[in-house]
Amino acid sequence: MAITALARFRFSRISIPALRHRVHSCHRRRVPAKLPSTIAPSLLAWYDRHARDLPWRSPPGNAPGDAYRVWLSEVMLQQTQVATVKPYFDAFTRRWPDFAALAGAQDADVMAAWAGLGYYARARNMLACARAVVWEHGGKLPDSEAGLRALPGIGDYTAAAIAAIAFERRAVVVDANVERVVARLAALQTPLPRGKAEVRALADQVTPDARAGDFAQAMMDLGATICIARRPQCMLCPLSADCRACATGEPEAYPRREAKKARPHRHGTIFWLERAGKVLLVRRPDKGMLGGMRALPTGPWQAVPPGLDGAPVEGDWAMTGKSVQHGFTHFTLDAALAACSVTGHIGDNSGEWWDIDDIESAGLPTLFAKAARIMRSYEC
């Protein structure tokens, strides 16, 4: 008599949870399909002719660039477009040209210079990293991935990028552009972010021992200029002959992506307090959202509008009927604007009074810069 599948499970010594564990373990250990060995030489030949001219980059085939400039650019480029970073990079390197100069800078000056780049924890970690390099490493970055990862604000990707680009170490560098290129080359079916480990294994296959920095930058350039998210220019791609996604005729279908969860929506109130042509600014706590940044006072950010809760001082506050909207990584915010004018001393407070006509120089984060632009023309 044939043994049914159910009977086999009953008499098996392997429990169903154990069987599931084995199946999942096999999935995790799955080796991605091998990519062609021609990818690195083809891509490097293309990069030698078409590399982007960027202020932190050495020309193809040249000695690695200055480690400080490479590090600074990689910190700034985290989740930020090249076009946005360029003017900030120029301003920072003119004002703080090396680790020693940046390590000796005032926190408030650096945070103000960073305003508008977003992800402000990067600026705090950047300062901590510069100081660690000066105080613990004699002003020189470690040249290994392990040594770099031990520094504040440097994770796996940044450590690999710096090791490859600044020190020509063989390192597997995978950013969002590289993920897209590799997923298309392999026509990877596993959706991201679940497929990140497979992408990295595939990238490891094609990363050469020589010219590791050029190869990493070539992959980034290809993803940024040719293998773009929408309407990739496959006819111009040096790797199209080896690209499985291109062969399907639907390269935009890759990488596959899991559905994103909707971000929660929050409400808050931003307070505009005027006195004799000046407005009250405060310093936000070092930890938390926009930590350490100069800002307008704000109440709590919560699921329902808080009204005047959290006003910095007692006064004749009025809701202006105006608001600003802003998207953060994990939630969106709708902030109502409240205004009040005072003429005399308002008691002890930890803020500073800033000329309203010079508010742009305060280095406010984007959310508060939006509010200030609206409120400059409002009559309290």
C-alpha cells in the first residue's frame, strides 16, 4: 500500500518545524547563478572613456584620491543625490580641508553647514569620526574594512567603498545603483530587500582584484547614468550582451521589490515667536530627530494635531491657519504654524534670538526653513 505524504510526515523523525528550518536554511545557502567573467574588463574599458568628473574622484587608472575627500563624499552621498552633494562638498572642503580642521570645528558650525542635506545623524557621526581619526589614528584613516567599520558612522557599505576607492583594497561595494545593475545582470527573482545577500554574492563574483576602486565607481556610474531605474539605456550599456534582464525585453521589471508599507502620518505645531525683528530659535536635543540642529520651537509630533501644546513660553499665541508638510524616512509630518509677538523679557529660556531678515544663515533643517519662509511675511 502506498504511503501517503501525510503518513510519511507522521512516521518521519523530522518534525514539521525542523523540516521548515531545513528548507529555509537551503534557501539562505542558495548560490546565485554565475555571472560572466567578461563583466569587469568590459565595464572598466567603458569607465576609462565615460567616467563622471566628480570633485572627490581621481581619474580612471590614476592613484587613489585623497582619503579625507573620499570619506567625506561617501558620508554625504548616503541616501543623497550627487547633484545635491556637490555644493556641500565644495563648501565643506574649503572650510575644513582635512580631518584635523573638521575635528576642531564647533559642532554648531558643522550642523549649520550641513542643513538641507538631511539625515542629520550623519553629521553628528561625521564629526565623531573625524575626531576619532585625529585623536586615535594620528589623522589618517585605517586602510582596511575592519578598521574603518570600527569608526563612528561607517557601516559595511561605506567601509567597503572607502577601502576600495581610497586604498585600492579589493572590497565588494554595493549601493542602490549597484544593486540595480547586478539584479538586472542576473535577472534576480528574489525581491529586494530580501535578495540583498544574493546581490552581494553576485557582486563578489565579478569584483576584480586589480582596480577595485575604479570598478566600484564604474558600477555606480553605470547605475546612475545608463542602467537607471526607469527607461534604462540598454543600447548604450557595455554589459547589455551579458544582461539577462535586457534579454527578457523588460529590464525595468528588475530588481523585483517587495511592497512598501505606508508611512504613518503625524501632526505637530511649529512656534514662531517674534521680538523686535528677531525670532526665537532653539537647539534640538542631541539625540533624536534632527538632533543637535538649530530650529524653531515645536510641540509634540503625534497622531492628532496637538494645538498649542509645547509652546516655548506663555503668550497670546494664535494659530495662523498655515502649515508645512515634510516627509521623513519613517513618517510624514503636517506641522501647523502658530505665532506670537512679545516686547519684553520672557523669562529663562535656552534659545537664541535671530534676525528675521537673516534667517537663511541660521542653517535650519528643511522643515523649519520651509516654516520660516512662510512666517517671514506674516504679521504677528
